[in-house]
Amino acid sequence: MDPVSAPARLIVSGPQEGARNMALDSALMECMPAGGVPVLRLYAWSRPTLSLGYFQKPGEVADLDFAGRAGVDLVRRPTGGGAILHHLELTLCLVLPAGHALLEGSVPDSYLRLGRPVVEALRGLGLEASFRGGGAGERHAANCFSGLACPDVVVGGRKIFGSAQRRRRQAGLFHGSLLLDLDEALWRGVFGPNLGGGFTSLGRELGREAGWEDLAARIAGGYRGLLGDLREGSLEAAEAERAAALEPSFSPPAAS
């Protein structure tokens, strides 16, 4: 099949450990061929995991002693931005080949395009979701969800979806985290004085528990409209092999 006309790929993963999740996303980016088709991966986390932005130092972001006692894993993302406590959330990774139309224009513009399906999925649930940030009032923060460094998705003025990108020669990677619920004590303990505020969760806004599978289907439907088509499948052999080789490199970074 002509790769230009081939449908984009959808991979829905069960909960994985943090290092495995980051290795899988990185492998999808590294293995993207020139002119390849986009890959959307939707996934969860097998236990609470603090992921650091590409340039962050662990000890300056979080209380690592508390995190260790609470059983929170620590990994470094291949994308930038602030730290995220991945726990009760739906995470997405969208990998696009270099030169794809969705990566054209300014970086803020691409955030708006790539996050639009999430906004539409939230609106489909009856929430007044919109974009905020990424302009003159941008605010960087240790905790991704208390910052406004790029156009982020908010509900009622509170951030609910944080995103980050990384672009390499052969591909671009878009990461997004949608908060389904919040373990407030865990967040306070992990981030301490860096916690900040101004964020919310889907469960809090809906007043009920948000089902992961239903939300994943809604978001996949939104990206199906953005990408043209999606065909659900699994990792290719080369991607699985590369992810296995990369996984040790995403083990907890030194607390420096």
C-alpha cells in the first residue's frame, strides 16, 4: 500500500510502567520512516509515576524522599515542559513524520491543531473546554499543570490537559496528559511548594468518575477526523525491539 494513502495507526496500550511507556514513545519516533504514516498511542500507567521534562533536575522539582516512600516511580520524558505526576489520567503520544502538514507553521499553531481533538472530546461530554496560554502571558512552572507555557486545554479557566513536543530530523512527537481525577494528597506530597494551582480533572468537572475506555474512544474518534483515518494495531517488530533497547535509559534519573 502507498504509505501516503495508508491510514494512520492507532495503538491502545494497557497500563505500563513509566520507563516502558517512555521507551515505547521514543521508539515510535525513532522508527518513523521518511514519508511514514502518523501513529497515535493511547495509554495509562501501572503505578504513579513522576515524569520530568527533558531539561528538569529532579531535586529542584519534587520531594524525592516523599515520592520514594509513596511508591512513585521517576522517569524523564523525551519531550520538554514541566513535570507531571501520571496517575489517574489518559496519556497520548502522537508521532508524525517530518514535513507533515500538522507540524507546519509556528509551534504554538501546531499545539492548537494537535490539541483540537481533545477539546472536541471534552465538549462532547458537555464541558466548556477551550485553549489558553502560549502568548505574552506564558508561565513556566515546575509542575506542568500549574504553568501556561504553550496553548493548553482548560475547563472553566483551569488546566485539564498538558502537552509538550519534541522534533527531530525524521519525526515530531506530541505528548498529552488528560487528568481524569486527582489524588490531591499525593500531588501535594510529591510537588510540595512547587505544586502551584489552577488545574482540575475530568471527574471533578463532570461530578462523576470518567471511564478510561470511553474517553479513549472519544479521543481516538477526534484524531480520526484530524488524521483522515485510523487503523488499530500493535507495535511493529522493529519498534518493539527498539523500545526494549531504550527502556533501561528511562530508569529513574539521578537526583541532581
